Amino acid sequence: MSGDLAYLGLAEAAELIRTKKLSPVEYVTALLARVERYDAKYNAFIALTPERALTAARAAETEIGAGRWRGPFHGMPYALKDIIDVKGLATTAHSKILKGDIARRHAVVTERLEAAGGVLLGKLSTHEFAIGGPSFDPGDPGSADEPVPDYGATRGQGVRGLRIGVIRHFYTSDVAGHPEQVEALDAAVKLLAGAGVETREITLPALQDFSACGQIILAAEAYAVHEQWLKERPHDYGARARERLLAGATLRAVDYLQAVRWRLQLRDRVASAFANLDAAITASSMDPACRVDDDEALAANYWRQARMPFNVTGQPGLVIPAGFSKSGLPLSLQLVGHPFGEAALYRIAQFYEEATGWTKRHPPGLSD
């Protein structure tokens, strides 16, 4: 039973909980049992909070039973990457540097998930410090305060009439994508066009421009955060994180400021290309997934991706499954929207997910 529950979509599970066909306690208990069964091999969780989860699930069940339904996240299990604070739990960023660092307050995203009635299962593993972090926060002067639309309002509307740009040069000429990944992207564009989407290729600055600009900014800002620890406790970092963070030590102030100016130019050029579009489609990774313990492949794949451009421009990107390689490894595609244009991405993703059924294919041995 837990295998079936593990593959419920959020909207489907929320409706089952709202109509009292699925108990939040039953749901959480099944997922905790699944984590207990498989996670010794996969190590997805850095910390599991079963007692906390069951207490929250019982409270949600009582509220819903009394007619006090908070919305579609009420009673829903979730987990947080271990760079996000949960009051009373350690936030380690998967690093020895922050071992035992207990959060004194919730991060804003945690507060919102808790207020919506979510049920925290625990903290998730991550690359060390993730070389970055969230910003959706009033305590961050770089964050934005924008009204949140009803993301469910476009559910089921399909995609007919939408205008979607295809950023093909990212994965064909700027970087040569794996043939199976390119084939999956071409098939997705064809599917969208057949459903009534107006698709056309658009040209942005070269992928290498975004990568160079973004890496300079990232290296400088990350080193500024970690400078003291890197000087005092370099041995407590993993080799890959230490290498990437130390890259910022030799950057000059002029390098950083020029990259910030360059970022604004790139942002404006992309905004111009998106002017008459609802969204765009391109690659996320250039290759099928690799083994997480293959250091050489991971190091190569870090640079073979097209996510950096939209970190640079500040646009939302949504990466979704796009099929499987001949060897059975996942393929993906990336949808990109206007700033604060997430609703369009969810609309397109829902259509594509339902039309292809890729998310219904599950790894063998992971269904109970």
C-alpha cells in the first residue's frame, strides 16, 4: 500500500485527504515505513522526524474531521533540503562545518508550509552547502515581495493558444547534448505543437556567456560567506565544495562588479527575446542521469547544464521528466517563464505530464 501512496500527485492526495478518503496519519505512516525500508541504501534523508510527523498528522486529521480544512497542503507530508531552517532541528547543509547547528527559528518557507498544515517528515541530504540557498524571504534584502497567484486556477486548461519559445542552440550548438536527450526535447516540442501551442525557435546569448557571468558572481558571493571557515577549518569541507568555494579567493572586486553589470545586460537581452512568449523550453541537463557515486561523471555534468542562464536572469525554471534513455536512465526538460510567471509553467507541465505518462513509470523494486 505504501508504494501506491508514494506515487500520489499532490493534487490527487490533497483531494483524497479533503474528502476524508485518505487519512493523513495513514499517509504519513506509510511514507515513513517506506523511508525506513529503502533509505539505508539511498540516504535521501539526513534526519528523519517520525514523532514530529505523526503528531502533526494527527492534528491535521482532527482539524479536517472537524471541518477546518486549511487548503490543499493540509495534512500533506513534505521534507526540506538541509539548508532550510526548522526551529529546534539542526541545519547542517550536509557539512561538518555546521554539525549540531540547531535552528532558533523557522525559515520563512518553513513557516508558510507549517501554516498551510504540512507534515514535516525530516531534512534531506544535499551537496555540501548546495553552493547557494533559498531567497522566497523578508529577512533577505535581495528578495522580492510579490502577490502569490492561485497556481491551481489554470489546472486542466491545456496548452492550446500558448506561445512557447524553443532555446535549441543551448543543447545543439553551444553545447552538444547527448543524442537521446536532444531527441526527447524535439519530441516534447512536437507534442506541444500538436496540442495547439505556437512554437518557434529563439536565440539568446551563448550558454557559455551565462555560465561565465554566473560562475563569477557565485564564486565571489560564496567565498564571502565562507571565508572565515575556509581559513580556520578547511579540512572540515568536502573536497568538491572546498575546491569550488576557494575559486572565489582570487577574484578581484572589478571582476565581480563587471559580472554584475554583465548580468543586467544578459537579463535585458533575454527579456526582449521573451517579450511575445508565455514561456520557453530548453534542456536542463545535457545528458541522461549518471550515478551519484560516479565522481568523474558528476564533475563533468556540473558544467553540462542549462540552468545557470535563468539563475543569472532571475526567471523561474521548472525541470520535469522527459522520458528515459535506452539504458533506462531519466531524461529531462526545462520550462522557463517570465519573472513571477510560475503559473504558466505549472500549466504546461501538467499538460505534458498527463500527455506522456512519464511519471507513472517507477523504478523496479521500489513498489511495495
